[in-house]
Amino acid sequence: MDKLKVIIQNHQMEFKIPTGIRMLVRRCCHAILLETEFEGSAEVGVTFADDAQIAQLNAKHRGINAPTDVLSFPLCQDGNYDVNPETGAKQLGDVVISVPRAVKQASEYGHPLQREIGYLTAHGILHLLGYDHVDNGLETVRMREKEEKVLTELGYPRSGSYVLEVDN
């Protein structure tokens, strides 16, 4: 990978974005591109949204009228990326993260908000690169391995299970 430009926007006002989160998002994007051996320069957008905003996007683009934690909007079709004519960088697309969902999930899983935002960023970028987890098969395993490797490298190793325990 040559150069990376990450454009980060905050469109939600419910939660203050902690210091260092923007740098973490940039580091996650960079680490995923290195991990996947992405070639060339790249541009990506990451937007922090609230539940209403992400629910609206989810309904419009996926037909699911409910909030979710992260959405990805790739600009790649059949392995061909849009290219910024001014920079020559491949435009990967946009990742939208629900900050309220990230806060809730960090609490549920018992890890810091930074790890949850990092995970959602890594997950979203992998989707922009064509990774998927629809059938929970081998592709899901590959995504999880890359996500966890990057988060561990960035100082946010997994400390528990992603399965919530239910009281009986």
C-alpha cells in the first residue's frame, strides 16, 4: 500500500467521541490494508452516526428497517475501484458506524469503546475490500482472523467471547 487518506465525519451528537478514536480509526484502516496486501493508494470515508441515521441507511440500502452497528458502501465493482483523478488513489467507499451501538456493545462484551470502534472499522473496511460473512463459512473465519490480528497488533486483543451469556 502506498498512501491512505481516511476522511472521518461525526454526524451524531449523542456521544462525545473520545480523544484518540480518530487516530485509532486511521490506524485500523491502514493495518487492514497492510494485512490484505492492498496495492496502491486508497481513500476511504468513515462516518460516526446515531441509531436513527444508520437505521435510515439500513432501510434504504438493505431493506432492513432497524439500526445496526456498522454499514459498508463499497465503490468497487468486479475488482475495479473508482479512482480519484486528482490523486490516483483508489476510492474504496464508506463505512458508517453507529456510536450508540458501539457504546452498548462495548459494555455488553466487557471491553473498551476503543476496541469496539476498532473492530467495527476493521470489519467495515474488510467489507469494502470484498470480504463477506453471509453463510458463516470460511470467509467469516478469514474476516475474524484478520480483524483480531489487526486489533491485537494495535493493542486491543480479544479478552473474551463474542457470545453473550444469557441468565436462565
